Amino acid sequence: MIAMIGRINDRKLKAEIARLRDLGLPDLRAVWQKHYGTTAPKTLRRKILILSIAWRIQADVAGGLKPATRKYLRQVAEAARSGPVVRPPPALRIKPGTKLMRVWQDKTHTVTALADGFEWQGCRYRSLSEIARTITGTRWNGLVFFGVKSRTTNSKGANPTRPTRREAANA
């Protein structure tokens, strides 16, 4: 097996996952034990074991699920045990006619929400992210750029209330 410490290249990852298909059920259960730290459920079919182990190997290398996703899945599992259904948070909806403003490099940009997108400087856009990219020349989450949604702590642990160097340089 490939040691999951440090980075492995894409070719090795693909080879490790492809090798799972050649393993018998007892060997797959042993690989499950190694990666999950528990015995594999006896009810899992071979195909599901392979898919689950492959996901886990990729998650070990790439970092797995985001903390918010893990939290939501824990809530769903708890609710399933206790009875009531946990519904996902409602999708953020900006009502048509809402005006969003952002100052970027000493220029005020005003966007109007439409029923099927957004209008900025007389042009229609499908998303706020497209507009933010056009304004800044870099990829942005449009909801964050226009202040509709706050930025969460990023993977490097940066403070969400402090602008990054790039943001500070472009502001």
C-alpha cells in the first residue's frame, strides 16, 4: 500500500485505486480496516467496499469533506436516529430589484438583481461571480465580493475579517 503521509502523485493514486479491483473480499476488508480503523460492515457488497475505500484514499490525500459538510452530515445522522428530518439550509435568494454596491479601486459598482441573473453596467450576467471576475480580473465568490455572504476562514487559517494581501493591494 502507498503510505498516505505527504503528497503522492496522481499516477500513484490512480494505480492504488485501480489495484482495489483486483483484490478479493477478505483483502478488501483488510484494506478497509487499514483506512477506516474499523471492521468493514458485513452487509457491504464488494463494489461498495471498493468505492468507499477509493473515496477514503482520495480523501486522505486531498483532505476529505469540508467541516461544514461534516457538520451537516452529523446533523442528518443524529436526526435519522431521533426521528425528525434535518433539511438543508435554504439556498440564498436575492430578490429581483435588490441593488448591491461595492467600491473597488475607488470606483463604486452597482449591480441590480434580476429574476434570472444580474445587471451591471447595462449588461446581463448569470452570476455575481462573473461580475466580480470582470471587475477585479481574478476569481471571486460573487456573494462574498458584494458582501452578501461573509467569507469563512480559509484552509490556511486566514482571518475572515482581514483582507488577503491580494485584496488589500487591489482595494
